[in-house]
Amino acid sequence: MSKMDYPDTEPSWAKPQPPLMMREAVIVTDSYAGIVRHPCVVIGETPKKYRVRMKQRTRLPRCRWVYAGEITLVPKSAVDFLDQTQPTNRDPP
């Protein structure tokens, strides 16, 4: 038997995966000091959250400290992309 008889012999997990998206974004939180924007890079997503790599040490809600370079999950509603052309409801008028 030749390889042509079994064209898909590799397991599905061994096939190359498409590259993860790497988009510049900010995480927007509301604090006693007003609206705070934390810079990050979005590297993936789940159905309800984005997986981000933080650019600087920051404090997220519920007293959760995230350090520069650390990867964490944040809700999609808290992320604003910097490369978008459409204004969002968080942009000042």
C-alpha cells in the first residue's frame, strides 16, 4: 500500500493550526478614579472571553493582579480593539 491509498494518515492534532490573532487592544475598567484603560494584546478567544497578554502590570476587578507578559482571560465586553474604525459606546462624543 502506498501513501496515496491513505491520504489523511496524520492525526488531526498533528496538522498545522492557523496562526492565532494578535491584535492590539485595551481592557476598559471602571474604577473610583474613572475609566481606566489597560494595554494588552489579544492572542485568542473562547466563546465568551478573550485570551490576552498584558503589556504592563495592572489590577483587574476583584483585586486580581496581572503582571506584564502574563496571559489571562477577560470578558469580551471589557475589550476595545485599537485598530477598529467604528466608534464604540465608550468613546467620548
